[in-house]
Amino acid sequence: MAIRPARAMARLATPATEEQAPAAESWGARRIERTLDADALTPARIKTLLVNAESGDLESQAELFELMEERDGELAAHLRTRKAGVAQAPWAIEPADDSPEADRAAEFARETVEGLSDVDDALMDLLDAVGKGYSVVETLWETSKSAWTPTALVYRPQRWFTVAADGRTLQILGQHSGDAIEMNPLNFIVHRAQAQSGFAWRIPLLRSCVRAFVVRAFSWKDWMAFAEVFGMPLRVGYLREGVDYASQEATAFWAMLRALGTDMAAMIPEGNRIEFPEVARGTQPYEAIIERAGRELTLAVLGQTLTSGGEGGGSYALGQVHNAVRLDLVMADAHALGRTLTEQFLTPLVQLNLGPTAPIPRWIFQIEEPEDLNATATRVETLGRAGLRIPARWAYEKFGIPEPADDEEVLVASPAGFGLMANAAPAAPAAPAAAAVQRRRTADAPRVHRPNEAEIYAVETELSGLGPMDLHERLNAEPPGELAGPLPEDALAWLGEKRVVNPQVWESLSPAGRQRAWWVTGLSQQRTALVARALIDAIRDGRGEGEFLDLLESLGISTPGGAEPGPGQIAAWHARLVHRNNRYAAYHAQRWMTIERDAGLRPYVQHVCASEPCPICDPLCGRIFTLAEAAQIHGQLHHGCRCSQVSVSALEVEREGLRVEGALPDLPLVPDDWRYDRRDAYYLERDGGGPVTDVGRADAAMLETQPRLDDLLS
């Protein structure tokens, strides 16, 4: 809002060209040195200073505030951080309106301000009001026949001012303590920061920090006194029997004991001895008191007790400051300082030089709210999956990542990750090897043949050229990279919802229901629950298979190496299989639940194969299905398979000319116990999920009768 010229001129006067508040040369109220003795401060003395300020004696309170900032490093750091939130922000001088006169006035003000060498210092000086309630900068002027020019902005300490009888108007202290001089408003910029309502002595923020400062200061003194007494080891000397305490030997022995406090060396006569008994040296009370008072200071100055970590919008350093200080405080400080500079500096500058009717420009601080880059990254991924085309250059600039050169090594996501999927439909792909095997195996069969595990091994052996043992190693290899560390929270929650079943229920469950059950052959439900809890904890902590096996051995559940298991135990190979099966299942459960969550934006699913797809998945590679059809695809529980599914939007299907399959191809290599609707297996009850078929609902009813992990382990 522009300053009204008539209102500004009502208080306009001719500024003086000599200093109005210079420091006294040797005596008087405006001394450079302080009179308040920091070492003589006591709680009673501090109370007196605060009470005297209420009678108009601002000088002593101002000195107290200076001492507080100097003596408490944490308080000083918080005040610097608060002030830096505004001082480091970019600022601009903007025209009052769109008229040529306003543009001319703003340009004149900008050129004048840019000619001052101490503007940045003056901003920090004025922001000293944040803690002390008010801050004064004197404007030094030069004049000629045609111009009034500010030459310097000089800080004047708060203790050089007092308050008038109205409790609000500042006055300059004269040479004598009782004297007070009215201030010419065109020679001074008085910035006020009102932390609480009231008269001039009550508004400073530091007034509400006095208690915490006193507690911290005297706790430090007590702590140092404690360290002085108990920091040195206690020395106890024992004179040999028969030696008189007034003898020369006793006197020398006493001197040796005292010397051990500094020299830690002594010679003692034979028969005498020195001991160093231990004493309790607890320092927790002092440290706790200091930290508690420090949190009160942090909350008062910064508005929050958060750390200053995290990135923000604009410059990284400024984002750090804005994360440390509550944003509304930074914006309020910036608005108040901008208004002060507009009214008390730009107004006289423009009207003295361009006339009383000239439009007054505004001093604006540009405070940007720190951007949550994690939330932005999530939005980018969601919109990208929905088919929105996002310029790469914008993403590089938004996240502050340099764009790589053509030959520069770069980091990439996993093959199934966002942005790495090849979405182009394959043009008349060659028949996959598995399809050829299917034709050979079913040509003369009266019905579709469902092979058992041995037949799958035989087919894969034929296709891969591996021997049976090598093939077993391939199928049961360590999990791929994305499965090596901790799994997402949804995967862990899914494992935690599985029920611990008995053998009879296990036999009654469908393949989908078994995905939601814990059962280990040869173990009771109680010991199965122990295995499940150990597995979930290992996955959550990112521990590997070997550490999981070690844990089971320590619990007496697994046997080491090739040792035969006893009653209530399983072999090491069995424990390894439990780990891999459930880790794979949890990973793919989380992947499927993510696809279902995105179904509103991305209703199709594409099967993505690795560079060397397994024969089981080969007929599906690159094909796109509806969500209901994709739910019938077997879970990736065949170890060593790197295939996965990713969601596809309708926009991508249309834009890329992709074809959505009408039905799944026949998959003869998939065993019967892999054939189930994944929507019956992969859901979270906590999110309101549930099965979708009658078979799944029957499984859920049976599982309701079985205990949860917490029921067995509580």
C-alpha cells in the first residue's frame, strides 16, 4: 500500500546535516563502554533492572539485554538465525503504482540505496529490535542546492535512548543522565519489534527470556564450581605412625598432597602413603537444567524447537534458515522491517528530492515458503505415471541437480522403477521359447497339462543349458538388489497381518489364503510365531539371510550347517527357504498394493521382464492387461526371477499405440498352487482391504479363527 503524500508531509521537517546522537567523548549518558558489571549480576539485581525499566530507565535494561546476548552463546545463535531469516532474503524497491512518476521515484530510490555501502549492516542493525524491542539507526545527510543525499546509516545502541512520559516515544539521552532530547524523525530510523503488547519497556522479546538466561547462567557457575571441587581426584595422605602433625615431615607431606593437585608428582618418606578414593561425580542435574532452559529460549526466539536441517525453496542457505525459524515469524519480521524502511527512509528520501506529492515506493522483502521437495518428488512420480509429460530440464532445476554430460556416468533406478520402462508395443515379436515348449507339450494332450516342479526343472534345464544342481542354485539365488535391504512399511505391515495357522487350516486354505498365513513344517504355532517375528525384525533392520539364520540358531529353532534338526527344529536349508519365500512374497505384495492404489490414474498393468527372462514369465513379457487380468498372473515366487509389473495410464496406451490384451495367454509352466487372484492375497486389513472372490472370503473366515503374531508372543 502506497504512503499517502499528505500524511507523510504532515510530519516532514528539514533533516539536520550533522550527527544528532554522537557518542560522548569521555563522559555523559552516551558512553561507548557499558557500566553494568556482568560479574556482579545476581537474580535480585536483574529484577531491579527490570523494575526500573518500567519507570522509564531503559538504559540499564538495554545493557542487560546486551550482556544476555554476549554471555549465552545459544541465545545469541538463535537471535542471529532469526535475524538472518530476513537479512539474507532478497529485497526490492517497488513502485507505488503503474504511473511513470511512480517508476521514476522507485528508480531514484534504488539508485540512492545502491550507492550506500552499509545497507546490509544497517538491515542487521535494525533487526536487533527482534530481541531488544527497538533499534535505532541514524541517517547522515549531505545537502546541495538540488538534492538531499544520505551518506551513511549509523547504528545507535539502545542504551543511548530513554522513553518519554507517554511510555512509547523514544528520546535521545543528553550528556547528563536526566537530560533527554527529542528526535528529528528524518534523522532516525526507529524499528520496533513488538513481542508482546505494552509500553516500550515491556515489548522486547528478551524480557521474556530473562528467567531462562538466569537459570542457565547460574547453573553454569554451579557446574563449574562442582567441577573445580570434584574434577580433581581426592587425595588422602596417611602419616606413618609416630610422626607428630606439627613436625617438619608432616608439613612437607601436606605440601606434597597439595602439589598433587597440579603437578601429579610427589616424593614421600617411607612408611607414608597416599590414596585417591573415587567419589560420585554426577553432573546430570546441571546439564538437564541448562538443556531445559535452552529449549525455552529456542521456543521463544525461533518459535519452534526443530533443527535447522532440510532443504527449502530459493537458495539452499536461506531454506535452511527458514526451516529453523517458524515461517510466520520470518514473514512478520520482514513485513515490519519493510514498512519501517518505507515510512522512515524512502518517504523522506523521495519527498525531499522529488517533491511532497511524489509517489512513495515500497521496500519489499521477498520471503519464499520453503518447498517440501519430498512431496514434490511424489507428485512428479504420480503425475508421470498418469502420463503427464514433464520437462527434464525443469526437474533438474527444481531439485538442484546438475544435468549430466553426454559421456558422464549417472545413477539409475532399478529396471522396474519409474521412468525406465520401455512402453513401446513390440512389433510382431518372435514366439518366445516357452510358447514353443508349450506347443510341444500340449499338441497331443486331451487336456491342458499342469506340470509339477520336477517337470518345470526339466524344461528350464532344457532351455538354459544348465545342469539340475546349477539350475537349483539359479532358482534359489540371493534376492535381487531391491530385495537386499529393508522393505517398505507396507510390506512389513502385510507380513505382520498374516495369521499363524495349524496344519489342518493350512491344508484347507487356497493358494491365496496360504499367502496370508504363517506355517512352518515341523514347528508348533508358538515356534512358528518366533520365526515370523525374527524374520520381520531382520527385514525391518535390513539384516541379511545369514544374520536371520544366526538368530534362529541362537533361539534353538534352526540347526547349523548340515546338522539334522531335532524335535521343534528345522534345518538350515529350511530356514533359508522360509526367509526367501516370505521376503519375496512381502516385496511383491507391496508392489501389487501400489499398483492397486494407482488404479484410478493408471488402470492397466504391463509385465516387464529382465534382460534374460525366466521361461515361466516369457509368454507375458511386454504385454499389457487390465487390473483384473493382471491379478491372475502368478506371483514372482520362483527365486532368481527379476520380472515385475508396472502400472500404465490410459493416456500412455493411447499416445504410444499400445495394445491391451483381451485375456491372459495359457501358461502351462505355472503350477496349480501358483494360480490365484492376487487381490485375495495382497491387501492390508488396516487400510480397509479385503478379498474379492468367494474363495478369498472363505479363506479370510478361516484365518479369523487363527491367532495373530501378537496373540502368541504377548
